[in-house]
Amino acid sequence: MLQPITIHDKQFSLYIPERRIQHSVEVVAARISHDYRCKQPLFLAVLNGSFMFASDLMKEMSIPCEISFIKLSSYADMKSTGKVKEIMGLNQEIEGRHVVIVEDIVDTGNTIAGLLPQLREKGVASVEVATMLIKPECLEHNLSIKYPAISVPGEFVVGYGLDYNGLGRNLRDIYKVM
Ligand SMILES: O=P(O)(O)OC[C@H]1O[C@H](OP(=O)(O)OP(=O)(O)O)[C@H](O)[C@@H]1O
Ligand SMILES: Nc1nc2[nH]cnc2c(=O)[nH]1
């Protein structure tokens, strides 16, 4: 077995290797490229965690598309505070646009459940969600996540943009807590 890695006070084992991540990104990008072929989608990537997925997803898109980055934060340490935050940094006109929210992970769904009504209020033509990871057993909202790349169980994960108290975002693979 591969050696675990240590981040702060916790050990993590390899969970999803880079090549599986890249393959899943290609599959999601192909689906979105097909579904939005006449729509010039606007990706709204939720910082910080989505930066790596957003970058790889954009590189695999085969149709004209735009991207903008927004900031929200609801997590401290390893537990959800459950609070919904307002959108910061949205300097793009989104009325009438076909928006695809880009996330690194949908866990409880609090972030997406808080974001969707705010975007609809701004008059988007449509809004869907693309996420690298989804934890179906942790979802606390009735959400339809159209473009999930990989489903994972409830354990805490790091890597590929996801952090544990600031560290681990640079890892090319995804690791789970031991
Ligand atoms: O479905 P939920 O339970 O709402 O969890 C998902 C959210 O948690 C993480 O963000 P976080 O607030 O940790 O900020 P970060 O992206 O800057 O790490 C992740 O990037 C999602 O936005
Ligand atoms: N790093 C990290 N952030 C999260 N945000 C919501 N769930 C998770 C998780 O499993 N890992």
C-alpha cells in the first residue's frame, strides 16, 4: 500500500488517482459541450476549491464558453457551519445567460442551495451545476446536480483544489482521511 500523507494533524490515504480524475473531467466536459453547443455557457466557478477542476474543465470544452469566479465560504475546519453566504466578486452580467456553476465538491448541498436562488433572482436563462465530487449520502437538500464527475461516500477528502485548513489544494490526486 502507498504511504499515507500527513496534513496538519491528520493522515490521508490515496483515494482517486490523477488519471481517473482527468478521465472524469473529460467525460463531464464532453457532456456539457454537447448540451450547450448553441448556448455559449458562462461557467461560474466557486472559489477557492474549484480552481483546479475549473481549469481542467475549460481546457476540455470544445465549444465557445466563458468563465467568471465568485467567492462564498461556509466551511471552517472539517464541519459545515450551515450558513449561506452572499456572492462576492460577480462582475459579469448574468441576466439571460446559461450559467453552469463549477464546484469542487457538493457535500451537504448548503452552498449550492444558497447560491441557486441568488442566481435565479438575477434573471439567468438557466442554471446547472458541474462538480468534481458529490457526496450523495450527505446531501441535505433536494438538489438536481446535472454534471457530477465522481460520487464519493461521506468521508473528508483533500487534494485537487480541496484543502484541510488551507493545505492540500495542490495535490494532483484526491486523498481521504484515515
Ligand atoms: O455542499 P456543502 O456542504 O456546502 O460543501 C461544499 C462547499 O464546501 C467547500 O467550500 P469551502 O466553503 O470549504 O471553501 P473553499 O472552497 O475556499 O475551501 C467546497 O468548495 C464547496 O463550495
Ligand atoms: N476539503 C474538503 N472540503 C469540503 N467541503 C465540503 N466537504 C468537503 C470535504 O470532504 N473536503
